[in-house]
Amino acid sequence: FISQTYSPQGKMALRIAASKALRTNSVRSFSVAASGLDRMQTEENYNAVLQKFAEIRACAVLRTATSDACPKAMQAAIDGGFKICEFTLTTPDCLDHLAGFRQKYDGDVMIGCGTILTIEDAEKAIDAGSEFIITPVMLPDVIEWCAARNIVSVPGCQTPTELVNAYRHGAPLQKLFPGVAGGPGWVKAVSSALPFLSINPTSGVDLDNAGEFLQMGAASVGLVAPLFDPVAIANGDFDQIAKNAEKVMGNVRPVGPYVRK
């Protein structure tokens, strides 16, 4: 991948070309509401989810080895200031916990589901109350299923090519996973060369550098093990999780909201 600097006119041309590609290749169209697709969401809901990501800019991504630890750990992250939370399907009883938190925090904390690998996974997550869908890899069928229903999907991507392909299939946010060498600098280079992307790094982001990722062009970030310290969870030290949440959100908030593309 070679970084290139574009003039303002060049950047505008990129945006126009990307928009045309998206309209051509993406299944998402708000007009399909009339078709009566199952699990169809509204345009207002779609935009509200994206706006929440733009305003909060940090998501708590939880996977625990036991069902019992899951709600305690996520509650600690919320107590520490997180307003966007992702439950992952690798956690025992994930969808039950997701449904409980959606009911408890509906309209305040946004709840989503991760480690989605199939359309069936996505269907079950939406039925449980998930407000957005996260996949660990770039899965065109899942992206397009979500796009057709005004459901925000955030697919995992590792290269600039995957990021662009996810965008073209209809993903408004693109998850950078796993982490890449260069971290924030890599995000800056790619987001400068491909300014229509909205990149969401989730690996390599820690309590101290989350703000730097945002300053370098990331749309939002995901916090996994640095937030949900496995040792603290194993010891039942959920106060430490809350302290971790307070620290990372203290680094994220000063950066301010993301300007949506």
C-alpha cells in the first residue's frame, strides 16, 4: 500500500467516485422499506445508530469465559462511562445478556452484537434487540443483508482493499481487525488516501492511545482486553473495569465528535 497526497479537487473526485460505487454495489436502499423485508429498520434508526457512534466514538467490546461474569463486567464499563456496548457471541448466554441490557438501557446505552459470522447469527442478534452488527471478518452476505434492512454493520477488515470492499458492499463503518503495525499512523495514512472510509480500530487500542487513534482519523474505536482486563474479571474486581472505563473515556471525550461522511 502506497500513501498518496491528493489535492482538494482529487479528494472530492474520490468521494464522488466512492459514492457512485456504493450506490451501484450496495444493497442498502431506504426505499426497500415498502418491500416488507423481515427485520427491516427505519432510516431514522439507521442514522441514529451512526450518530451515536459519531458522538460517543468508543465501544466496549466484551467476551468472557463465563456467563456469570458477563453482565457484571459490562455493567462496570457502563458505570465507568461507556454508552456503546458490544456483546460477542463467543460469550456464554450472549443473547440473553444482550436482551437484558437492551431492555434496561434502551435509548441511553446503545447495545450491539459481535462475532457475527452468518446471516442466521445476525437474525438472532436483531431478534434479541441488537442495534448494530459486528463481524470479525469481511462477510459480503452479512453486510448486504444488513444494508438491505437499514441495519448498521461494522465488518472486520485487515487491509485497505478489504476496507474499501466492505464500504462498497454497504458497511458505513469498517472495523480494523486485527491490529496493524503502525497503529494510529497507519489509520492516518489510509484515511488520508481513502477519505470516504470510516475506520473503527478495535485491536491495538488501549486505555492510553484511544484518543490518539481518533486524532489520527479513526471514526471510533473499540476496547477489548485493555478495558476488560481478564485478570480483574477472573478475580471479580469489577471496580477495576469501571476505573479502566473512566480512564479511556477521559481520553476519548476531549477529541470531540466525528464528522460523518
